[in-house]
Amino acid sequence: MSRSTDHADLVELFGRYADLSDFTNLAGFTGSPGLVFTDPLTIDFESVAGTPPMTVPLGDYLEGLRGSFAGFVATHHAITGHVVDLDGDRARVHAHVRAEHWVPGPLAGGGPDRWLVVGFYDNEAVRTPEGWRFTRVKLTASHQEHPELARVAMAGAQLG
């Protein structure tokens, strides 16, 4: 494999990751989550969720992802500016993210209807016989608008 091929494959891996996040019911997702992650994988969303990093089976992560996003009517993750650091069959990829999450309608009194997260991913990937897969996903939020909407969406998903 060439460095440019590996770089392109890792950028595409981030594209598949964004699709998986934005098609949490998998209706529009082309592929399987096994094309994105190792099993198990380490997730670190402490900067937005307040939970410490943890290593979980892929199935548990996917159920959590579906549950976390079920209350949103739409999400959009724009991931850009990929910086790839290759070390044989391992890679670290730093990328910028702007993630928008819309709730079904504005809060009472005309409040906001979108949770915005801006920040960075610092993910780790490994080369498998089937291609590159993320083994660690870390999101560091540098800015958020209306993070309370994440709780509103979760409550709505549990009621629905």
C-alpha cells in the first residue's frame, strides 16, 4: 500500500463514520458498521457527554448511538481538514468537525431547535485484512451551542 492510498482510505473511513452517525437507523448507510470500526472499540466523548473513555463491544456502541440520536429529526456531521499520521499498520487521524443535531421543533417559547458541536476528532485506526478500521474515536468539543437539546432529544426518544 502507498501512503497516498492509505491517506485516501483513512479520509474515506471518516466519510463512512459521518454517514453512520447521520443515518443512525442505517436506512441510508451504505455498508456495515464493521466497515468503520474494530470490535471492540474505544470511545471518548467525555467533552460532550461527561462520561470517561471506555472500550465497548461494537454492538453496544451501535445501540447507544441509535438511542442517542433517535430523538433528533436530522443530524449532519461535516468532517474536514484530515491530518493523517501513518505508522505501518496503525494510524492517527486528526480532523475538524462541525456536527449539527436538530430536535423536532423549537423549545417552548420559541427556543432553539439545534444542538451544534464544533471541535476535533483524534481517532486511531488499524489496518485489518479488510481495510482500515477505527479502533479509537475521540471527540474534543471546542464549542457547543444549546447542549441541553441533547437531553431533550434523549427524553423525547424514550417517550416515543
